[in-house]
Amino acid sequence: LLYYKYTSSPIENLNQLFTFYESNCFSLGLLGRVRLAPQGVNVTIGGKLSLLHNHIAALLDSYGGFFEGTDFKLASCDEPLSMEVAKECGFTSLSIRIVKELVTLSSNPLIKTPSISNAGRHLSALEFHSVLQNSGELLKEESPIDFKKLVLLDARNLYETRIGKFESPEVETLDPVTRQYSDLPAWIDSNADKLRGNCVLMYCTGGIRCEMASAYIRSKGAGFENVFQKENSQYACELCQKHGKVAQSVPLVNDNSPEVILACDVGTAPTDCPTPLSASHSQLPCMPGSSKKLRILCLHGFRQNASSFKGRTASLAKKLKSLAEFVFVNAPHELPFIYQPRKPDKQCISSPPHHDYSPPTKNCSKKYAWLVAPDFNKKEATHWERIDKPFDPLQYQQQTEGFTESLLYLKSVVSKDGPFDGILGFSQGAAMVALICAERGRLDLELGFRFVILCSGFAVNLAGHEKGSITLPTLHVFGSEDGGDRQISSGFSRDLSSYFEDGCRVIIEHDSGHIIPTRPPYIDEVKEFLRRFM
């Protein structure tokens, strides 16, 4: 199921809409990608056809006014989908994000995003081909502004054009040959003379990119007013291609129906077809495999720092180097240097008189925390503080303050160094991450993580949240009851996992203590979890 919807005024409560999609898609077992932005939604999801219909019904029931007139593109498949194909096409997990823009027009910060209200006029499939066949004469009759000629602009990326093209001998076709959509504005800028004064007919793979691209062309002012885009834009069935069902001509849109016609339905559709594929193109993949690694933000434990945590996880990073890139940051709360004085050796008669000397501060690495005790006295670590009483093994249960400062700090990290696909927390870092997950519905959080990894974690300030209420995909890694973790017992880590919805969580219990295990079978389970998001 594919659909998108732009709105004339910004969506006021994106968090409420996020909660709807999260609850509805998880309950129906739908997988794919959902993007929510102030100006609308963009959705590509898969599942059982009956459940997709249920999704549409629930959407219209809850947000009927907003989605009125939306073109819901449904495509059915007659046979089960192989997991190999599902992985390549991104249908092995559900990713819901709140983003600034539904589609990124350009990575250039100097290019201003145009108003979607200025997008080109939609043409039905019948109108589109009528205009194409008569070289734009029909549009000349109704256009208030004269144009020199009709040009056809293919707004798809290069790999998407290989399935075929719309062509007419009397119409010039402009193919930007872009590798990615964000390259299109630069091509439009450098080829403005080919567009100025002409009538521009556009098509793409789902419609949403034509909306923004046509608005960008029209924003150039005089000479760029006549821009039209094809309604019910084509969606090439990549799954059918991968099963070897590519035909000599691929129907894109049935003029008599708003539904998408798939490549495997060839022979039953009208003659709304692009140029036939060559034999060589039929063997090309429909979508290049992504070699991009997952970017994971890593949060260290209490009284640690980014450098030490990077060293402790060096083996993990090495084992996962083909899948993930780890980024380490220090927590914002700097802790004082503390020490316990050595006791004199009473058994040694010749022992010299005992003197209490504090350790040198030179070359000592600073230590940090994400959460601190209520009586924490914030000051720079310039000297050592003597602690006479033993360390409390349950001190982490009193470290309940400092969340807001840490959250603001992480927002700045994501803004500066992001985006990140996932976030990993160890010990207190895991407690911090879990609290972020629990509060993301209440707070205006736009961190954009698709998954979470919690290692040797425990719950902090979660008493007001229901068990099973957090629906973000999560991997929990902790020591078993006999696992030797003398700092965080398995019971506390298991209690933390109970706040996450059962269908969204994966639990790995190991026997390696207060560490993240890197030997089989544990590392294989970690790899399996990460591959869901590749």
C-alpha cells in the first residue's frame, strides 16, 4: 500500500498521529516505512491485503477530513513473498519517523523548499497520454499563458528508469539521469533554459516527488508556470522483477481504475505502457543494494566516558563492522574524582606509619553520567574527593535526576552528527535510552531512532508507565541469573524489558557478566536483529 498526503496548513499534533500509526501498524502486523512531517504524510507499507484495507478504514475513521481524496495505491500478490526479496525491498521491519520534510528536495541549505501549494496541476492517466500524443495542443486551449512546446521530464532516479519510459516521437524527453532525488534541483537550475517558456509534463514513481519538483520549477517565476504532473504515477513492481516476471512491456496505470497495474499483470491491461525493456535491462536489479552501514549512537554507563566505552566495545565493533558504525559521546554530567583511602596492613609489623595521600589528577580521564542523584553537586573534577564509606552497589537506584539536561544534549548531538538509525545504551546508558523511549510520546522528540539496543539495563522513573506500552523495536542484552553480572541483576534488566511491547522486543540472556558478549551464539543474534533494519 502506497499513499501520501500534503496539507495546506501544518499538522498541529504530530505525536498523536505518530501514536496512531505505531499502534495501528503494529496491531495489524504491517511492515514498511511511514514518514510524518508538518506538511503531511508519506507511507509505503506491506502486509495481508485484508489488513491493509483495515488500515485504510481506521485511517479514514480517525482522520477522515485530512485524508479525504487520498489516492490509496493497493497492489496484491498471488504468492508468498520470500524473505530475501523482503529484505532487499525494506519490508522486514516497521520504521515510523517524524521528519522535517516528507521528501528531501536538496541537501543544499541555500535551496529554499518551495510551497507545495504551488505544485503543478494533476492530470489523469487519460489526460496525460492525450496531451503526450497531441504534443500539448489540448493544454494550449486551456492555458492562460502561451508556451513554445511540450517537453516531457522524467523525474525518476536512474535505476528506476531502467524498467522503461514514456516516449513520443514529437515530444522532447528530458532525462536528468540523477542518482538520487536530491540531485534534481541542481539539474533543474543548470537546465532552466530547456524548461523556460515550455509546457513541462512530469512523471515519477509515486507522485510525491513530482509534487515538490513541480513546485520548485514553478517557483522560478515567469516562464515556468506551465507544469503538469501525472496522477496515479507509476509504481514499478520490484518484487515481480525479482521473481523473473518482467515482461516485454510493463503497464503502469490502468486508465479505467485508480489501482496500480503490476508488471506480472501484463497482457490484461490497456495499452498504457512505456518503451519495452531491452533484454539486458531485464536482468538489472530494480533497486541497487544498499552498502550503507547502520549508524548507532552509543551511550556509556555511569562513571565512564566515550573513550573507555569505545575500548570496551572494540571487539563488538569489529564483529559488526560490515553492518554498523558506532558513534560514542560523553554524557553531560561531569562527575568528581573520588577515592577510598588505603587501610594500613595490620599484619605487617615493619609497615611504615599510614599517610592518606590522594591520587594525582594528572592524566586522569574525566568521568560522566546521564543520570545523577538528587543531591548531586555539579562542579568540575579538578581534585580528588575522599570517600570513607564503601560504595553502595545499589547507588544506581538513587540516580534519578538529570534527564532533561541529558535529553537536550542528545538532541544537539543528533542535530549536529545525525541522523542515526539506532541507539545503544549500556548500564545507566540503557536506563537513559529506555526513559527516552517511554517519554517520546509525551515530549516533542524528533531523534528519529528506528531501533534500540539496551545492554545490562535497568528501569529509572518508569513507574508511571504501563508494562508493554513502549512499541519501539528493541534488543535487550543482559546476564542471566547465573550470568555473573554483579552490578545489575538479571531481574532488573528483565523488568526493564517488560515495559516494551512483547512483539517488538528481542531478549538475549548470556553468561558473561556485566559486558556485551561478542562470541557465538550471542553475536549472531545481534547480527540477525540489526539486519532487519538494513
